[in-house]
Amino acid sequence: AAAGTAVVHPTLLGLVADHADEPARGRATSLVTTVAYLGFLAGPVYVGRWADATALPTAMLAVAALAAALAVVAVPVLALTAGTARSGGAPTPTSTPTPRSAGLSEKFRPRCRSAPGPFV
């Protein structure tokens, strides 16, 4: 589980940072992190209760059912929040999502070219 989380969590935070508007970026990042940590805390309890009441394979099915239910609920909620965010007026140039790495290579290129080594 830790190996999967080590790959998924930073990637998810990067996606949130890339697609969230500048004023909402901090709140979006904290929301994703909070939900992830709540899942880390509640997940073992959820599986343990189901495994105690039934069996471990049934507990895994309960996890899959919960994930499916959350996905079904998330689609209309995301559509609703996207609609209310866009109805606030015309987008400004600062609200256009830009990748965090935009301009990064140009910023550090002079320093990299002066460094010795075969990879420059």
C-alpha cells in the first residue's frame, strides 16, 4: 500500500495544482490531502469491521462497493461545483491553469549549461 501511495499521492497533488485556479490552489490541495488522510485512517477500520462481521473477501467487496458508490456520487458533485465556479463571470488570464513546470527549464537552463558533465 505504501508503494502505491508513494506514487499516487504526489501525482494527484500535482494534478490538483496544475488544474486549480491560483486563488483556490491551496484550498484544493488541502481538500485532497484531508480526504486522503481520512481514507488512510478510516480504511483499515472499515475493512476490519467488515472482515470481522463476514470474511475478508466480503470485506474487499465492500471496499469495491464503497468506491463505486463514491464514484457515482462524485460525478454530479464535480459537475455542480464546476458549474458554480464557471458562473462567477468571465475567466481572467490568471485563472487559466498552467503547468507548474512552465518556464522552469528556461529559468535554470543557463546554470545547467555551465555545469560540467556528459548530460548537459
